[in-house]
Amino acid sequence: MVDLSGKTVVVVGLGTSGVAACRLLASRGAKVTGTDAKPRAQASRGVLELESCGVRLVLGGHADAKMAEAELVVVSPGVPSFAELADASRAGVRIWGEVELAVQALRQPTPIAAIGGTNGKSTTTELTSAMLVASGLATFAGGNLGEPLADHVDERFDAIVLEVSSFQMERVEAFRPRAAVLLNVTPDHLDRYEGMAEYAAAKGNAFVRQTEDDVAIVPVSDEVCAAQARRGRGRLVTFGPGGDVDVTAERITDRGTGISVRRADLSLSGEHNAMNFAAAMAAAIALGAKREAIEDVARTFRGLAHRMAFVAEHRGVRFYDDSKGTNVGASVTALLGAKEPKVVLLAGGRDKGGSYAPLASALRAKGRAAVLFGEAAELIAEAVGDAVPTSRAASMDDAVRAAAELAREGDAVLLSPACSSFDMFRDYKHRGDAFVTAVRKLVGGGS
């Protein structure tokens, strides 16, 4: 456990994880400065309340935070590099992310499962946690999904399951998960990284400090993920057809333990969810999950909000909320996985720098039409071309009404934006909630 007492620490970015980091540092006796680009007038109550904990706030810019003079800088995951941060790095200041801070501050050593990947990590995190909880283990689940670990470092757990983003893995120093999962690497956040190699390397940092006592879990025959896993010394465990956790049309089977579940018993549908379940099995087994618990979770786990969640049926058209589809790969999976023969897609938001060509191909196969909104609407329209008819919407209410008019009986209307939400909404949850509200307006408040 790291000693933080008396240390001069600057926390950069005062979102949820930054505020949690400030609270942790202050509770451990550090001299804390919290800084954010937003001015004081835009600061949340949680940020302003930090002053009552003894945190000095520097808002509306970072110059007065004096990072280069600090002993430690903690950077929130959404914050890119900037001049003052680069100056601190050149001055030799140690720079951590919130995950690194929290892990180093844990009161007791606890085995960690780190769940990474472009798509599927939230579902896999929740599946892994559910298997451990059902096994009777006191389990924390959070990180990029849900609550920051920094708010829970003084609690006692048998296992910790963290969804980890590429941003969170950029600045780790001693982070060593007992089980590290990399589900996939597909184009995403290319507005942040110079290319796919840099993006994959950020995700792969979770493997680097693993030893022979740890497991590195990757898809079978995925050389990109396997190359990242080989950066550490963890025992390689593969999942998928023919893998160490084998996925067939009938069963998902861990070859090492013999634990096996029938695909027909899975409450989650879709090939991608079978793969997520297999990866979760591997991670949960590594942290002590029991056979009966895994079998129970297979039957009872119902999935997460904003991830292919059914909202309502109206005039023979079914509406689905997949607001968590924040990149092209996720939206393609959702589109092609729809059980309805044709889909009206709602897409758009803030562009992340990737190609929309795969989305156009999927629309050609399954699309009825596309309703586009947000900053990326024209980019998506250009990529879609004549694959399906497209229209524009200025708001979520407009998008839902337009989609309902374009859809035919038996179709699906699917919100799966392929973009981040930050142009029109606070986050993917806010966007999904707006969609659900608009759909309920359409059907007169019914479900």
C-alpha cells in the first residue's frame, strides 16, 4: 500500500474518477490540488464539495496547478496530453491514472480481473462479477463501468473486477491483474491515437506486469490480442471455437476444469455474447468461481441497460436501445445480430476518426433506412451512399419519429450510434434515456 501522507499531488480532470481520486488522496493525508478546464461556474456540486475536504481547486485552466512541482500527478482517463502535463513529465514527475492510484492504495492485496477490449467489456465485466458473487465471494465491479475503485479502497473484497479502457491503461506502473482479458481490438478512439498499433498497445498495457501465476485471456486465433498478451508472462488462455474455453453451437466448455454450460441455457442471445460468456468464465475461474455459480449465471443473467435493450413495440415495429454502441464495430454487431429481417438504424454523434465503411456494408445487408444525427451525420451519410435511404434529425424525438415512419411492420428500429455522445448528450446513458423517452412518447407512454 502506497504512503500518500504529506505528498503534493495534482489531480487533472474532475469527472467521476477525478473526484474519487481527490477524495482518496485527501483521506490519506496528501496535499491535493484538483484542476479542470471547466470554469467554476460549470463545476458540479461534487467538485465544489472537494474544498471541504481540504482540496485546492484550480478551475478554468491548469497553469496555476503547478504540476511540474508536484510529487505525483493523477490524470483522469478522458484527459489527453497538454503542455503543463508534458512539462511535468519532462520534470520527472510520476504520472498515474486513477486505476493505478486506487490499486496502489488498496488496504489489502486483492486478486483483480481486468476486462478490456473495444466491444463487449461491460457485459463481460458484469458476467465475471456475477459468477464470483454467486460463488459467495465479496466482489467489487466497476472501473470504466460504474463506480471508480478509488472510492472503495478501504473496503474488504475477495475479488475485484474492473472494466478497463485504453485511456485508463495509458498510465499504469504497478498494475498487475490476476486475470487480464482482451476481448477484441477494432478501430475506435482514432481521434486520440495515431493509429491502431498505438491504440492496441494502450489496451495491452494490462498484460505487461503479469507473471506465471496470472492468466492472459484472449480470443483464439486473434494475433493482435495474442501479441499484446505476450508482452507479459501470464499463462495464455484462449476462448472461442477450439479454444481453451471452447465455444460450439451446443456448449461453452472450459477444457481445464470441465465446467460446461449449454448454449440453449444462456439467457443472452447472439454469438458475440457467447464469446463474452466464455471470456468471463475464464476470468471468473481464475479468481475462484464455482461450477454451480457459473451454470446459474448462464441461466439468469439478463444483460445491461443500453445494450440491445428492448424498449417497446409500436404498430408491429420493435424499438431497441443500443446506445452503448459507441463505435462502428459495436454497431455492426448489433445491426447484423438483430433478429428482425430489416432494421432502421439511428446513428451519429461525435466522430472518433474511424471508417464507416463496415457500417455501410452491414446496412446493405440488413438495413431498411438510416436516420442520422449529430456532428458525424454527413460523414456517415457519405460512407453509406446508396446502401439505404438516409435522412437527418435535429433531435432524438425527431429521429424516433422519422424512424417510425420509415419502418415497416416486422422491422426493428435500432439506436446504435457508432459514435461518442458528447456533441448532444452527457454520455451514452443520457443518449439512451433520451431514446427511451422519445419512444415512449411515440407509443403514448406505454411499454
